[in-house]
Amino acid sequence: MMIQELMPTVRSKGIAVLLLDAENLQLSLEMEGFLQQQSSFQITCKIAFANWRTLGNVDQSLYERGYDLIQVPGAKDAADGKMITFGCQLREFYPKAKTVFVCSSDAVMLSLCNCLLQQELEVYRVVKQDNQIKVTKYPNGSTLSFGQQAKSNKANNKTSTTQSDDRNRAIIEKQLLNIIRSEGDDKTTIDLSKLGMEYNLRHKEAVTKALKKLKLGGNFMKFLTNSKVLKLENINKVYKVSIIN
């Protein structure tokens, strides 16, 4: 592939470039997103180096994700050498480059990182360690782990979902309480069927539909069973809903 073919046509003030030793490291779409979060510049150019004949359909997958693929001979460390040579000329090929991600766990890539620093580029070294992808701002920046980040995000998302469910549950429960207090026996108990009909009249939709819209499932009886303010009971073969004091 001619180097000129890799030249980006962008108008932004700066771009980020990702250099990948595909024989040493594989990046998923999620990992790429994690790397993008570390840079204030868009990762516009992604270039992968490998002897593609030995990597199955990896080249096809990377190509479909927008990588430029550079073929290297099958000699040992050929991908390393090509990537280092290419990276040390990066300013010539990409004058708008501001940030470079060097994706390889090989220690020899430290020489490339130093070469990129001499070109006044912001450098991130990306390595695989303990089954995690770790990114470090080179040479002395902090290290972040994709595995830890993903785990943290998952926990945060779970907490956020729980809080949202609690808010939505409270909305429905308040609507049901208002009905019971105005239409129920002694303002505390009401037949389940009457509660459902009254809800439909007041809110112009079935309570099961309202539950689905708020992502609380569509099972009204299950909703009541799990409620902390309402109690569902079968009294003489009639289901009744009462307010928990």
C-alpha cells in the first residue's frame, strides 16, 4: 500500500492516530471507544501492521472497522520494525496529528514512543496485561484499565437503572394510592378488578400498559406483590388491594 493512500483528508485542528501491532494485540470496538475517551482529538486514522496471511479473517474485520492495513513479511518482529519506522515518520504523513496511540505490548515499542515524543506528539501506550487492556499516557502519566472501567460502568449503569425503576414504581404507586383513598372501602381497601378499571378511566390506559411504558414489566399482580406500600390479598376468592399502614 502506498503511504500517500493513508493521508487523511480532514479539516479539524487536530486528529488522533492509532497504530496497532495486530500480531501482538487485538482491540474490540468497545476498547477503541475506551481509548477515544482518553483523547480530546478524534481518532481519525487507524493503521494496523501484520502478516495477514497468518491471522485468519482478522484483516477483514479490521478493514470493515476502518483500519488501513499494512502487510509485512513473515519474518520475526517484522511488524514491530515496520510500525516503528512508520511511526517515526508520522509527522510527515499526518501533519495534523496531535495524539498517537501505540498499541502493542512489546517492550521495543518504547523506542517508538520516545520518537513520537520528539515530534511533540501526545503519546499513549496501550498494552495487554492480566487479560486487561491498559492505557498509559507516556512516559509518566497514570494508567487506566479497560477491564476496570467496563466493570465500573456496568455497576454505575446498574445503580442508575435501579434508581430509575424506584422512581417509576413510586409514580404508579402514588396513582394507585389516590384511587384507593377516594374509591376504596374505608378508603384503605379496594377490589383488584375495580382498581384496574378506575385506573383505566382516570389515566386513559390500562395499568399494565403504564407499567410497560415505565419499564416495570406488564404484570400488575406481580407489581403489587413487590410493593412496599400496597398489599395484595385473596379474600374469599376475591383479590383485594389494601394500603400498608
